[in-house]
Amino acid sequence: MKFSPIILTIFGCNLLIINTCSAEISTTSSTFKFTPTYFPNNSTDYSTLYYDSNGKPRNLVATPKCQLDKSIIDKVMKFLPEGKSVPKNAPSLLTDDRHANIYLSGAATDVQVAYVFEGAGYTNSVGFFNFRTDISTPLNAISLGDKILFPNFSGTGTGGTMNFGDWVSLGPMAKDTAIGFTLVSNGWKSGKVDANRTVNQIFRTVSALNPESTSDYKRHTVLLSDPNAKILVIGIEDLNRQSCSNNDWSACTDDDFNDVILAVCVDPWTSVDCSDCTTIDPPVAKPGVSGPSSWTEVTESLTENDPIKAQKAKERAANH
């Protein structure tokens, strides 16, 4: 296979990306071997020392650096309402990679990530990666070194045992580090992360590495900020946005970008460069977008065309 390098400018520096044309992506898909590596022991073996049988981390933070209030769900859902297309209703939320990853302008003594919400019918797996922004860094699916953080990003009663405000620590991060996230679509299967996921079912906050062939479809992330709570919020779309046939059960995306909702706490907050982030507090909806006023409304907004997602939402509303 012939690769041609291109230069992607992100965070003000040039990053070398190994680029393939759309025709070559399908070839990559058939030969790509995804090997999940688990955090924090960096092992390719699923260890019950670090995760339970439901895919929930055992090393949860006892005393989080940030206080996460459940009102944040309503704030986020004003921007990312269930079943409403972000590209159609709030296209300004879909920004470049500079505003889809977390950039540290100063050193962080700790970075913590929490489960907030999942509006998905799949049992997704979520990982993270980091890279330097002050030097030329080669970025590709291998060099990023994705590490699985939440093997099963599904809530209690909806296919998993994650609960609102379950925090995991990534540890300290140096100045001029970028932190990004990886979603393995429907990745939790048979008690571990499925190693048979293809490149067409893995999505990252560095859009150039996503499988879709056009820049608009490659975007899978919305980054929001709650500066009063000193929390960042990441919303991720879990389906291939260009081709339904690349998704399990040939599911088609609704482009609502709320399938995985993460909260990120950086200590200290002043280390985060988020001057241009969309602020969710006060919770004012973007023009043309009306968010749900209650969990009942979230449930009722689901279509009959997605019975799995509807059932998970009903269970979630009952447990809320």
C-alpha cells in the first residue's frame, strides 16, 4: 500500500500524519489489527485486578479534584439533544482538532476523567491518548498509543455498571501536552474489548485519523466547557458518519454527538487553554436547538427505528 505524508497543523505546530486516500482506507480496514491496550498497566490482557467483569474500572478516584453536579447533564443536553443532528442544528459546535482535544498550556498535577452519560445503543469502549504539541510528532493509529480507560462505557441498568461521577485519574501531564480520546464503537463484547474492531469502527478526537473520507464527516467530537465548575465536557458520536454498512446492524448515525459524554478535570484549571471553548454555563441552547427539559423528554425523543437505544434510555430514565 502506498502512503503519502501530509502535514496537519494543530495547536500551532506541524504534526506528521500518515494519510491514505478513501480507496486505501477500505484496504486498511480489511488488514488492520486492533489490539486493545488497557490502562493503567498498559497490558493487552484484560486484567480483573483493574477492571471488574462488567468492564468498570476498579481504580476509581475516591476524592475527585472537581465536583460534578448532575445539573451538568441538563446543561449538556441543551447543546446535544437526543436524536437532533448537530451538523444541521448547531454546526459551529463542530470545530477543528484544536478545539476537539484538550491542550495544556501549563503542567497539570493530575488529569481526571469521569463518566457522565451515554446516549448510545451500543456498549462502547473509551480510551485516551496524549502527545506533545511543542515538537513535530508523528501521529497515526499506532504512534498515538491508545489506552482503554473505560472498557464498557455503559451505565447501570443499560448494559454496564458505570455511574454518574465515576472518576479515573490519568496522572500528571506536562506542559504542551494534548489529551485526546478514542471511542471503540460497540467494543465491549464477551467480557473484554473486542480485538476484531476494524478501522471503520474506531474514532478519535484527531479527525484526520478517522475513517470517513471527507473532513466534515471525520469529526466525531464536541468539546464544551463549564468554567464555573472548572470542568471540560467531551461529547462523542459513536457511529461511522458516512456509511451505515460499516456499523454493527447497519445502524445509521443521528449525529447527536451524545453517545459518550465525558467530564475532564485538569488540576490546576489554569493549565487548560480553553479560551475559545463553547461554555455551557449558563445553559443556553444554540440557535435552532431546543434541548429536553427532563429525562422523560429525552426518552420520548427517541425514534421507534432504534429500539435498542430506546430501551436503554427507558432504563436510564427509571434509574435517574
